[in-house]
Amino acid sequence: MTAPNGLAFLVLAGIVLMLIAGCRHEPFMMAEDDDFMPMDTTVTVIDTMSNDTTQVPCDSTKVYFEQQILPILRSSCAFSGCHDAASAQDGVVLDNYADVVRTGDVRPFDLSGSDLYEVLVEEDNDDRMPPAPRSRLPADQINLIATWILEGAENLMCDNSGQGCQTTNVSFAATIKPIIEVNCQGCHSGGAPSGGIDLSNYAGIKARAESGQLLGSIDWQAGFSRMPQGGAKLDQCKIDQIAAWIAEGAPEN
Ligand code: HEC
């Protein structure tokens, strides 16, 4: 037997022993990461993971659930009549980490085993999510969700508030449009956009910028509905960037 095989055998034996011991004393022991299956809802695995989360500066090579995945799900899935906690269609709730993983049947590192991903790429138009007549999620959002699952579907969040916030020469294409795409377009696009407000293109966004509704709603000012509806307030840097862009005349730059 070669050395690597011997090592593999030892590791395997160790895992078997752990499993046996686990079965005897601790029925809900957390499995090895790649065997992780959120089968039993009484397990506190998910809470344990979220408690581990501390605010760290954002690293552009990682996908952060709180900053990047949850806003997409809130905007495109977790609203009234669909997958918010009150509606919970098919028992699926997509407005917080624990429920996303459990009810969306997310299996870390396993794309095809994760229902949350499978429904996005489902070829049958009758079975895909979001259902017609809503459009499919844009490819970059589907890819982000895939990357998140393949990186382990963790509940990571980051905080860039210490890094400064660029509010000069704010670009519509590079900064404003991506913010709106992720946080607003799930509701404010398509044939029947929420509130009759279409934010899927420059003209629509500019119109709401000029009417004062865009800033009023994201800055949660009196007299405006708070946006994103049902979600957390955008982080202050994004609000400041949108405010700065509007102050410069909302250019298509
Ligand atoms: C979950 C769905 C949903 C999301 C996500 C969402 N909206 Fe809305 N929005 C609505 C609905 C429904 C209305 C109409 C009812 C109301 O005003 O509350 C609305 C109304 C508005 C209005 C009019 C508010 C007013 O008081 O005049 C603006 C502006 C707006 N949204 C902007 C945004 C922006 C910007 C985002 C992203 C940061 C966003 N919305 C995200 C559902 C959503």
C-alpha cells in the first residue's frame, strides 16, 4: 500500500469511527462539510454558522450572502404572494439565511443538488423560477448564486464602511445601474412593475431621480414608501452614491 492510500485509509477509518461515535452519543452531530445535508430542521447547524459571522472588510474575490445574494432573493423572490415569510409558497421562504438554506434546499458545494439553483436554470418554462410572465434572473445574478453555493453557501457579510465611499464622478453604468439591478429590478421591471415604476432602464431611473422619489424612497424620507420594500435599508455608501449622482443631474455616464 502506498503512503497516500494509507493516509486515505486512516482518514476514512477516522470518519467511520466519528460517525459511529456520533450516532451513539450525538444524533445531530454536524457532518463533514462536503457531506452536509440540511435534513433535519431541529439541527442548529445554520444558527451556529451565522453566529460565526463577523463584519470584515469586503474581499472582491468572495461572495457575501448578506450583501450580494440576499438582495437578489428579496428583490426577485421574497415578496408578498411568493416567498416572503407570510406567503411561503411551497413552504419556501427566501428572506433570511436560515430559511434560504433550509427551505431552498441549498447544499453547500453541490450545485445540482441545490433546489434553489436548479429552479433558476430549469429549462422547462412551466417549472422555472421566477415563474413566467416574470423574466428569468439575469445570467450574472444566477452565476453569483452558483458561486456562492460552490464556495460553501456560507452566511458571510462584509463591511466596507471603513474603506471610504467614492461619491465623486459616480458612473451610472458602473455604480448606479448595478445597485438598482440587484436591489430593485426584481419588482420594478417586466410587464407589470411594482407601483407602475419601471427601473429597468436609464429613462425610468432618471424619471424617478428627477421626481425625488428615488432618493426619498431609498433614504427612507418621510412621505415616501421605504425601499427596497420589506428589505433592509441600502448601506449608506450606496445611498450617498445615488444622492451624488442625482445631484450631478443624473447623467447617463
Ligand atoms: C419586493 C418588491 C420591491 C422591491 C425589491 C423594491 N420595490 Fe419599490 N416598490 C414596490 C411596490 C409594491 C411599490 C408600490 C407601493 C408602495 O409605494 O409602497 C414600490 C414603490 C416604489 C417607489 C415609489 C415610492 C413613492 O413613495 O413614491 C419607488 C421610487 C421605488 N419603489 C423604488 C425602489 C427602489 C429604488 C428599489 C431598490 C432599492 C425598490 N423600489 C425595491 C416594491 C418593491
